[in-house]
Amino acid sequence: MINIDIIRQKLKTGLGKDILWTLLGQIAVMLVLLIVNKVLSNNLSIKDFGIYNIIKRSTSVLSFVLLGGMGITIPRYLSVSISKHKISETQLVLRVSWAYLFMVCMITSAIYLLLYSRLTEYVIGDDNLVFYILCLLYAITIAISSYFFAYYRGIGNFKMFNIVQIIFQVLMVVPLLLPMKTLVTIIYEWTILNTIFIVSLSAIEYKKYKNIIKQITFRFSCFKKTFLELTGYSLPRLIGDFFLFAYSAFPVIYVGARLGYEETSYYSIGVSLVTMVTPVFSFLGVILLPHVAKKISNNKVSEANRLVIKLSIVYTVVAIFFTTIMYLGMECMISVFFADKYVAALPIAKIIAISLLPQAIYLLYRNPNDAASVFPYNTIILAISFCVMVVGFMMSSSLMHFAYIYLFTSIIQCVSSVCVWKFIIHKL
């Protein structure tokens, strides 16, 4: 029998509240993604929907490169400094991270613009320079928004973390409520709304900390030391973030270039359904990074290990359930969440759906691995799986083969991340 009182007590703890808030937030994110895909798949042609998926995944890769690995670095270092009650160190981390973010954005944007002639067709599907620049601006707004999400994770304010994420996702729906126009118009409206969102958050946080900031004396030696520490941790993970999102973007871009935009749409159906569900599984990993970082910094390694093992058992059971539902009900899901014209994607989507199980376990372990070790194990795992995917795709010629390769590389990520966690814990 399930003891309701015990569940209530658990939910009242710090971790319990974080889990509850983050679960609700990620469900909201999933629902928004379903709405966006449903509206666009119904109102765009199969070809244009394929182009949209290329743009979406290309800007996702670009935004995480622009973020410079801060999505992981900020939660780790802020949570540790706050646990030690060092206000000056916390503020220094924030100052350095903003400087680093600005630097990475400038360098990445310059490279992106210089490579216009080579990248434009792969990023947006044609050689429209204005649209190409617009995608860059959109990616920058996503990167800065992601920084704020990481910041709220780092300070342990998961309530605010999920509120701002929900607001961010709702803003995506707003342009879709208006009469459908072109993809250019939609991206433009998303960029404007994201900018307003960022400015609003910046004003709120500055007002909150402006008195503390004025009291802290700037020392270049401390700034330099923290900059080197954060960049030493971030840069290898920046490479990892690139591989993570390239892992998602590359198949779509490659299929579009090799087989055409219609085939891209069919392939994207399966990947989109999996990525819409994965927020349900990634949310605990999001919470675990700062919590595990705190426990390890306080020499509570066994507690951190027990927590991860317990959650991995729960994850496996839940993931098996979701994977089974998706596999058996795939035809219905395609019709409901997209349109009947995409039912041709059923065989491919069912294979990709199986990858949800290994991906769920990987998403749980990747954050504790980053929390427990400065060494970028996740970057190595992602690099290996991405290289395997690229080689596999180049040796294949059908969507079915591409789907199997996607599944195989997901298994590589899962097994590797579990082994890395066991190795790290053994060392500690």
C-alpha cells in the first residue's frame, strides 16, 4: 500500500518541492511543444515543415554554443558558493559568467556571419541573408534565456526556474494564435518576444541585487582566478553541448540535404515525439546537478550515490511504460499531435520511439556526472556517440537505417553514462 502521509512529507522537503515544481514545469513545456508542432504541421506543407525542423534544430545547436557551457557551469558553481554562504564569491561567479557569455556570443556570432555562404543553406534551407541573421538573433535570445534558467537552478529557486520556463514557452504559442504567415514572420515574432522577456528578467534581478553589487569591491586578481576556473570547466562542456545538440540537429540536416525536405519531415516526426516526452525525464537531472554538487562538496558521497541509484530504478520503470505506450500507440499519436498526412512516417517513428528508454536513463545520469567531476566525461560520451552517428549515416541510404542508428547511439549514451557514474563514485 502507498503511504500518502510519507509522500506528503517528502514533498514538503527542499528536494520534494523542487521535484514537484520542476515536474509541473516540464509537463507545461511538453504541452507547449505539442501545440506548436500541431499548429505548424497542420498549417505548413510537408516541405515547409521539414524546413522548420531544420531551422529549429540548427538554432538549438547555435544557442547552446552561444551559451558557452554556462547552462551546466552556473548551477554547479552557484550552488556550491551559496552552500558555503559566500555572497562575494556568488556575485563574482555571476560577474565572470556574464563577461564570459558576452565574449562567447561575440566570437560565435562573428564566425557564424563569416561562414554565411557555407552555412546558410543548411541552417535555413535557402540563401536568404536577412533570415540567416534573424536566426542568429533568435538563437542569442534563446542562449540568454537559458542562462537565466541556469541561474535560477544554481540559486536553488526551482519555483522561479519553472515559472520563467513556462512563460518562455507560452510566448512561443502567441504568434501561432495570429493568422498564419511565413516562417520568417514567426521567427521574427519569437525573437521580439524573447527580447522583451530577457529585458524584463534582467530588470527584476538587477533591482533585487543592486545594493549588494555596489558593496562588493572589484579585484582583478579574483576576477581572473574565477574566470580561469569557470572557463576551465565550461569550455570542455561547451564542446559537449555542441555535440549534444548536433546529435539532434545533424540527422535532420543530413536527411534534408541527402533525401529532401519531405523525408526530413517524416524523420522529424519520430524525433519530435521523443524530444517532446524527454522533458519529463530530464527534469530530475536538472534538479540533481545542484543537489549532488552540494552533497559532494560537503563530503556526502554515499548519500549522493544512493539518491541517484534510487532514482535510476524509478526512471527505468517509468521509461519502459512511456516507451511501450509510444510504440503501441504511435499511429494514433502521429494523427493527434501532427496530421494524418504524416502517417507514412509510422515505421521510422516506432524505431526512434524505442530510443526514449536509453535516453531517459542518460538524461538522469549526465547532470550528476557533471556535478561530481570537473573532468568532462559527458563531452567524451557525446563526441563518441555523435561520431558513430555520422559514420553510420554516411554508410546508410534509407530512413529506416537512419532510425536504427539513432537508437544505437542512444544506447551508447545510456550505457556510457552509467559506467562513468560508477567510476566517479569509486574514485571519490
